[in-house]
Amino acid sequence: MTHGVGTQIQNRPPAAAPGSSGGHNGADIARSGEPVVYIVDDEEEIRTILRRLIESIDMRVQTCTRATEFLDAYESGGPRCLLLDVRMPGMSGLDLQAELAARKISIPIIVLTGYAEVDVAVRTLKAGAFDFIEKPFSHQTVLDGVRKALAADAVTRQMELERAEITARLARLTPRQREVLEQLLAGKTSKMIAGELGLSVKTVDVHRMQIMTRLNATSLAHLFHLMSLATDTTWRERAASSSMPAPQPTAGVLRRPSSRGGASRRTRHGQTRDRLHLSDA
């Protein structure tokens, strides 16, 4: 894409230090377990600007020129997010979103759209994107979006670990304990469960105690919480059930300016954003 190219860069971030990732050694970065920001854009200038910007706050970065390159390079590990251009040769940003969903790869995606492409951005949000940012963009808008996406992914990954642990505990329950658990989750008392399963109330209470112990549940309310985690499958639902507020689109409802000139743009919240003009000047 070529939106915003040709005028001066404002507050260009410092160049990457020698020996930094610079978008290279992606496998080593991915295996480190540290947060990683992936950048997928076919324009070298934009990749360079974004990489320098992210590296300026000591974040690790890997850049890709094509969506297919990202699919080959991506490795799960610590928190991840993806800055994704929509319009690229070959596989587009929307196509990559669909492919990630088909592969069940969960990563917060911040879509980079060109001028007046709000309709495209809305489509990406409906397809599950975390947020979108319109080009040309400000440094702070990008950094804020990346921090929010990485925080959301950290919550998701932690809850996935908890879910895997709960699933492993559930596998250790006996068939009878599973029956009792189902009745407990249906809100039935020990007396009701005893009548349903043809057991004594005392036997049901013993099973109930063993279930609580094996699942490491401290109370019935805690048991319900654990089971809700075990059956939760989408990152948006997991993030919504955590203490973290749900992510809000950064630029999803930008008003189109009266002209393309000017140094700033106003959002629906009345906030003014400085434009980042892209060139080597």
C-alpha cells in the first residue's frame, strides 16, 4: 500500500541497535517466551518504521513481507500480536484472518488500513480482529494498540493454561464422580442427586468431597467458575470473563475529514491524533 507516502515523518523512532532482531531470527524470538509483535506489510518503508517504533520500547519484533511468510514464521510462545496490512499481493489481510481461524491460531490482530477504508476495517473487526488503525497513524496510537493486544493475549494464554489444567483434573474423575458433578452443575442438592442416581446421601457427599479435592475447588461457586473456564473456547470470551476490560476499536468510527490536508484528525471522543507521514525525508 502507498497511503501517506511522500511527506515528512514526524518523530521518527530511533534506528534499531546493531544485533537487534530487526525482523530477523524469528524462530529464536518466538521460542524465547517473550512478547513478540509480528508486522506483515508489503511496503519495506512501513515495516521499517513500525519495527523501529516497537523496538524503541524494547519489544521484540519480527517482520514479514507476505501473509504466507508469516504463516511459515509464526510460532506460539509468550504473548503475541500481529500488525497486519489489509491490501497485499497474493493473500490479503482478510484472507490471512480466515486462514488463521481455519488453523485455530488465536492471535490479536491490529489491522492497518488505508485512507477512507473504514468499510474494510469493519469487515476485519467482524472477522475477529482485535482493532484497526488507519494510515497515516500516530506513534502513540500504534504503541497503545500493541500494548492492549499483548495484554489481552497474555490473559488468553494464562486462561488456556488454566483450562488445560482443569481438563486434566476432570480426566481423573471416575465415571460415578462425573455423574455426580453433572448433577451438581445442574444445581441439585445431595438429596436430589441421591434419588436420581440411586445412592445414599452419605455416598453422594463422599463423591462430592472427592470431586472438590480432585478439581482443587474451594467452594461450589469456585467449582462453577472452574467448569466455566474448562468449557470456554474463544479469546474474546476469555478476555471478557477476566478482570480486563474488553478491547475497543481505536479507529473504527473515525469521521472522514473535510479534506486530506492538515496535521491532525479528530475521533468521536473529541481526541486529536497527530498523523505519521511516511517518507525518508
